[in-house]
Amino acid sequence: MDALDHHARHYDTVARAIAYLRARVSDQPGLDEVAAAVHLSPAHLQRVFTEWAGISPKRFLQHLTKEYARTRLRQALDILSVSAEAGLGSPSRLHDLMVSCEAMTPGEIKTAARGIDIGHGIAPTPFGAALVAWTPRGVCHFAFRTTDDAALLAGLRAQWPAASLHRDDEAARRLMHEIFPQAPSRGRVHVVLRGTNFQIKVWEALIRIEPGHILSYGQLAHEIGMPRAARAVGTALAANTIGYLIPCHRVIRDSGETGEYRWGSERKLAMLGREAGSCARGHGD
């Protein structure tokens, strides 16, 4: 079993623990109670959490509170400006995973990608199994498994009805290793966007948000120069079909509430907690 399989298996335990804690947040259950709820010993749960997140369950869960989220929103910096001032060719150079993107042409969209060859496959990730699809130009679809594989594949076909689809799970596994590199070296992934001009503007801004940082819907609207478009920003996020790489999970409500997520709110919390923990370790906190 490689590292991605190992993390994918641990994710199921983490997600169940997060669901339990969300349902009982006012009671502030301790490690023993959470461990019992997920049918593990406290020591085993501690080990699983630490191996998966790199920090203890207690520290991990601190990053999931509304108080922590509100503090991070108050501290939110203009990541785009910071990157530009640093003289970087692309703000995504600040990321562990370097993501670049391009939009499909109006002609390609009009023909529903007729004639485009799209490879796809289902493979493990640190946040559970996911379907990833790619064209010769880059990743065009990324969806976490929330039901069964048939539904995942039906969603892909609905998005690309005229494309030529072929399945290659081994190629998908290799691609996931690039997206979630286990070695310290950075991964590099190119994505192909299909949407309205406004949606693409929102998604491009999202790619520039560093792991460990969060923004509110209003802050993201301000980032794209449309401060009154917070509601429309939310609609653009809901239309995103390239999970994780277009990190809509890093946008939350002003109140500190996580908000909705296409692939499950527990998964969104897991992503935010893991990224916050990684950021804290990187700063020696």
C-alpha cells in the first residue's frame, strides 16, 4: 500500500470523527469520546490523526473552530498583491502545488468538446477516492467520491457529452501522485477551465490563495474587483467541477461557518484543518 492509499484509508476515520464533533460541538467531547464514536482506542485515533494530519487531534480540531476561522479572516492578506510585489511570474509559485490554468475557447464550449480525447480514472487521495479527468492540455474535471462510481462517471459524461472518453485508473493514480506529492518537491499541474468569463475570473483568483489561508465570499469578491458580487461569487464556487485544484474549500462565511461544499462539509473541514496544520508546522508553531 502506497502513501496515498494509506492516507485515503485514514481519511474515512478522520471524516467520521469530524462529523461526530460537529454534531456535539457544544459538549466539547474529549479524545476518549471521539475514539469510542469511531470504534477505535484513544491511542489508535491519536496515531491515525497524527499520521494523516501531521498534528495531534486536539491541535487539528483547534483549526476547525469558528473562533479560529474568524481570526484567520481578520488576518487575511491580499495574497495576489503580495505575490506580485515578490516579483513572481505567477502567484501560484507560493504554493506547494503549482497550479496553472487556461480557459477553453468559445468554439470548444459550443461544440461540447466534440472530438476532444479525455482520459479519466478513479484513484485515492488524502481526502478519499476521487475521479480525475484530463485532456492533452490539462486536468478538466476532479470530483471526490460521495456516492458510487457510476454516479461519478455519469457526472463526467454529463459535463463532456460529445468528448471521447477512455478510462485509465493507473494514469489517474500517477496524476494523483503529482497533485498530492509525498516528497518535499513541489507538484505542478495545469487545469483547463470551462465557464463564463465571471466564473473563470473567480476560479483564477481562487488558484492564487495559498494553502492555510482562507477568505470570505465578500473578500473574494473584493479580490476580483467586484466587492458587491459576493452572492455571485458563491454561485461561481458552486459551479466549480475541478475540486481541490480550484480550491473553493478555502472560502467560508464571514461568521466563521464553513458553508456548503459540493463534496461534503466534513471533507471541506478536513482540507482546511490539514492545510492549517501544515502551515503551522511550516512556521514552527
